[in-house]
Amino acid sequence: MSAEKVSLIWERLEQGRRAKASEGGYAGYGSPSFGQMSVNGELIENPSEQEIIELIRRHHKSGKSLQQIADWLNLHGYRTKRGSEWQRISVKRVLDKLYGKTPRISGVGTQRP
């Protein structure tokens, strides 16, 4: 396949993803972020992961460090979306998304004030 044809296919896929994302649909950029899941091409909240996000938020608000939160989650048997133990950086990523410091995985960046 020629480079020109590959480029054309890539552009068409990207346009489709952007159109879907602009309508609020899941654009298919990897797995949904922690706390969400894809059902019939739409992102919805994952209730069990939302509970973990709330635990992370509460522990963070109480002053615990990222490592202390990760250790607590691991001690109590909580796992990441892919079944791994929690690390400091994975807790930080959840908090960044929670507080709007990183764009949602929808193909469209969030607006910051």
C-alpha cells in the first residue's frame, strides 16, 4: 500500500473519531479512562471504579500522599483498570482527571479557564 493511500486512510479515520467525539461519543482512543467504560460505543460511568475514585478523592483531601493512597488501595485489595497494583503515578493520573488537569480521552481537549 502506498504512503499516500495510508495517509488518506489515516485522515479519514481521524475525521470520523473527531466527529464522534464532538457528538459526545467514545472515539475509541485506547481503553476508556479509569471510572468509565464503553457500552455500545458510548462512554458511561463504571460504578465500581467510581467508588475507587471517591476513595482516592477522600484520602487526598485528608492530606495523604499519593504513595500513602496507593499503599492503602493495595492493602485493601483494590486494583487498577488492568488489574495491577496501584502506584503513586496511577493515583496522580486519577486525581488529575478528577480535577480537570488532563483532557478526557474523547478526542477533544477540555477547555480551561
